[in-house]
Amino acid sequence: MLNKKSVDDINVKGKRVLVRCDFNVPLQDGKITDENRLVAALPTIQKLIRDGGKVILCSHLGKPKGEPKPEMSLAPVAVRLSELLGQEVKFAADPEVVGPNAKAAVAAMNEGDVVLLENTRYRAEETKNDDTFSKELASLCDVFVNDAFGTAHRAHCSNVGVTKFVDTSVVGYLMQKEIDFLGNAVNNPKRPFVAILGGAKVSSKISVIENLLDKVDMLIIGGGMSFTFSKAMGGKIGNSLCEDDYLEYALKMIQKAKDNGVKLLLPVDNKIGDAFSNDCNIQIAKAGEIPDGWEGMDIGPETEKLFADAVKDAKTVVWNGPMGCFEMPNFASGTNAVAAALADLDAVTIIGGGDSAAAVNILGYGDKMTHISTGGGASLEFLEGKELPGVVAANDK
Ligand code: AMP
């Protein structure tokens, strides 16, 4: 059980609080094109303002590779955050992040004021978790709050290194939610516990499959990765995506499921195409009977029903990876069907980040899920059962 101190467990009145946020928003010509991450950060920031903290915000944006790149400045974020918070967010425009502007701005803060530092990845030390930059960040604050789940699987100065030099390090509301759902619900689930995995490759989810087979009552596998399992069992898969190096691994996982008493469900039919294109000719084929010259692009209608029925009694469902090439409208049906089935459940439904999170939102089921993770890589590492450095670094309760 991960039991970390959060912003609800500390008194920040009059204290300088450095908050690591995820302000890695898409920018086009200096304009923010999707502000979801800013809006998501508001509850933690507003709580600290209300409690009389001096709130110093920091984040990375893009990959400036350790040097100042004006097009990746956080300046537009300061402007939009000021509007969203209804109060000034003072931008400390130091190319070295912790420079004269940041120091002066922090020294002049009153309770409830907000300052935003420049892009932490302007500093080459940031991604090396180097002590020099970590100490500089720590020198600005009395308390550290990590609310950036997207980088929790990385040990960088602004989310891990800094905690070595600050007495109090806690998590914000966004991080707390990820810990509660991805960390604790997966390790201590209400049963039956079903995991649904999809996406392109087996190889990118090996540890996820292994770890979940020790935890779930049922594992459902769809998407491109299912064809490696199908071929391993002697099926014909035509030109479908397949990783021949993982055929033996697939057989091992089928055996592991049997040994652990986990029900393993694979597609019974597929929507197949004669080219990797939305406009190809389309047929339905039984699983393992895909003709030469055709490839599996989505699960088929029988499989949609099978998977939807299989989750009906579940009390916890974790889903990562689409059931087919959902970006092509003709092959989005399987992913849509799984999203719709989950939306109807009286269960804890947790969507791992990345493509499945995007699919659920695009398909309009976002508010029907218990939790949609904000971190792609970080959520996969949680599902692998790994300890995330950004989570470990926060003080225990
Ligand atoms: P991942 O990042 O591993 O979760 O994979 C997501 C990608 O898998 C998406 O871009 C899907 O289009 C792709 N995908 C899912 N099913 C298939 C399939 N049957 N054939 C090819 N690509 C697929």
C-alpha cells in the first residue's frame, strides 16, 4: 500500500512551496492548443493559495535538450494560468531557471502569491538528476509538492533530486489520484479484477502482462498484440502484426495464466483488411484463419460481444491499449465497444494513459470512467509493478 503525505497533511501558511506541475502543453505559434493539463493542475494550486502558501510553480515543456529555446518557454503558460486563477502569476524569465529574476520574485512574495519558473529542461542537469540544479531549486522553497505524474517514472532534479534537499516533500491531488487508482486499486482490487490489454506490440508490454497475470482474475488481450498469441497457438494470421521473437513468450504467458487460474480471453474473430488503410477491402475472419494477403485490423463483432460480456460482473477493470487501429474510423469499432462496455459498469474502471486514454476521450466516454491516467509511460510502469521514483521520493505518512 502506497501511503504518501499529500497537500492535505501539511501546513503551508507563510511557507515557500515549490510545486512540480505537468505544464507540458502543446503550443502552436506561442498559443496553447490544449489547456487540459493547466486546468487539471488548478485544485492543488488553489488549495495552496487558500492555505496562505507562497506558491512557486515549475515544469518542463517539450524537449529543449538542456538549453534555452524561446519556443519552449513557459511564458504563455503564466499568462493563461493568471486568467484561470484570476490572479497574477509572475513569470520568472531566467534562462538558467533559478536566476536573479526567480530569486527576486520569490523574495518579494506575500502569502497566496504565485510565481512560475522557466522550463526546467532549459538546464542540462535536469534530466540527469544532478545535485547542483536540485539544490538551486530547493534553495527557493521550504516545502516541495510533486503533482506531475507524467514524469513520475523518471528521476529528474525537479521531481526527485530536489527532495534530497527539502525537509518536507508531499504529493498533490493529481498524483494522489494516480497513486490511489493505479497503485493501490491494482494491488488491492475489488474482485473480480479484469485487465484488458491491446495496442501494437507484445514487446512493449511484457512486464505488464507478467505482473497482471499475478493479480487479475481475467486477462483480455486484443489489438495488434493478439496476433503474436494467435500465431503461437498455430493460427494463420496473414500479414497481421506479429513479433516472431515473442512466440515462445506468448506460450509461456498462456501457461502462466493456466497455472495462476487466470482466465485468458483472446479474440475469436477479427475485422481484416487487404491493406493497412481505412479504405481497404474489409472482411470478418475467424481468429487464426486470416487468409494470405489480409491483416487483422480490429477485433470482430463476436469478439466485441465476448469481451463486453466478460467484463459485466467485474468490480475492477484496468484497460491499456486499443483493440484495433482505432485512428482509422473503419477499425475503431472494437475499441469503441470496449469503451462503451466499461462506461456501463458498476465497477472501478481505470484507463492507462496514452492511446486508450485518448480513445476514451475522443469517443466521449471520458466522464464515465473512474480514472483516466494522465501519464502514458508512468502508468505502464505502475502496471508493471515498478516503483516510480517520483512517487517514492515523497514522504510516507
Ligand atoms: P500501443 O502504443 O502499443 O498501445 O499501440 C497503440 C497503437 O496500436 C495504435 O496506434 C493502434 O493503431 C495500433 N494497433 C492496434 N491494433 C492494431 C492492429 N491490429 N494492427 C496494427 N496496429 C494496431
